[in-house]
Amino acid sequence: MSISCPVCGSENIKKSEKKTTITIEFGRDITIDEVICTCLDCNFDGDFAKENDKIIEHALTEAKRDMSKFILEELSNNGISNTHFERTMGLPFRTLARWKKGNISASGYALLKIIKTYPWILSVADEKFNSTYAAKALIGAAINIEHPQIVKSETTTTNGILGPEVINKWGFELPIVEEEKMEDTSYSHGILSFQGGQP
Ligand SMILES: [Zn+2]
């Protein structure tokens, strides 16, 4: 299919590529080769062939695959093992190995992004989503950002998360929360449950 200039109708078009950087989730960048068409008769330029949307979509799909691997490696570097993650979230054994290879569904990818943003949710899940523990873990995560020296001075932190006992010791105020009655203690009733098919 020939390409023509949308301004003057000329088919005297030169195609060139321009490297463009797109910032995606978690501040990561991807570089794409954007196609630029230039009309040699009137000098108008742009994406006459409408190719760039496809190029961007393809790059984002590739980036998503790469992102799963990046997130899982980061979690593992922070002491969160695959088996811990799978057990806590009630995922079938070897799910994360599949995800790491890019074999991941939209819901799996969404879960990964949640865990990457709030890794202490795993410790909350370990505590059967006890609401008091959840509130303390949230404060612990905030202290980690605001007062990293406190976290550094404590040897009882796990994955950079301050345990409730540390928060009590340092006297941080807790919001008042109702204690939840946890009747079902099986971890398959985690933050997300998947029904039918693979997560
Ligand atoms: Zn033209």
C-alpha cells in the first residue's frame, strides 16, 4: 500500500526512524523506533502510515513480560521467596516460575504490581489479614520511608518491614481499628482469589 501525504497528496515520501523513550510503570523506560514519514514535496511530516500505534503496543507487551521478571527479581532480592509468595497468596506451586518467563495473565500481572508497591501485604497475609497487624504494618512501611534510620537500627525487621513490637517500642500512634474475628484461617482466602483457570 502506497503512502501519501495527508496535506498535498504526494507519494514522494521519505521514511525515517526516530528513537523515542517512553516511561512506563515503576519509572522504567522503554525505547522504541518511531517511524516518521516526511513529504519531500511540501515538507510535512508525521506518522502517515499509522505504524507507531502498533510499534508502541508491541513494545508495551514486551515490556510487560520483562516487567514481571524485574518485579519478581526485586522481590527475591528483598528476601521474598517464590514459595513464600505462592504459599501466602494461595497460588499453585511454580506459578511464579511461569510468570517470570512471561506466561502471565492480566490478573497475575495486577497482583504483581500490588505486591511490588506494597510488599508488606505478604506479612499481613501471613497474619491472616488481621486488621490490627495490617494497620501496624502500614505504619511500619511509612516509617521505613520517613525514618529509615529507625529501620536500620532495628535488627528485628523482615524485608524492611517493622514488626508490631518495634512500632510499639518506638511509640508510634496507631489508628483505632476494630479487631476482626478471623474464623477461616486457610490462606487460600487471601487478598485475591482466583476461580477457574490459571491465575
Ligand atoms: Zn506533502
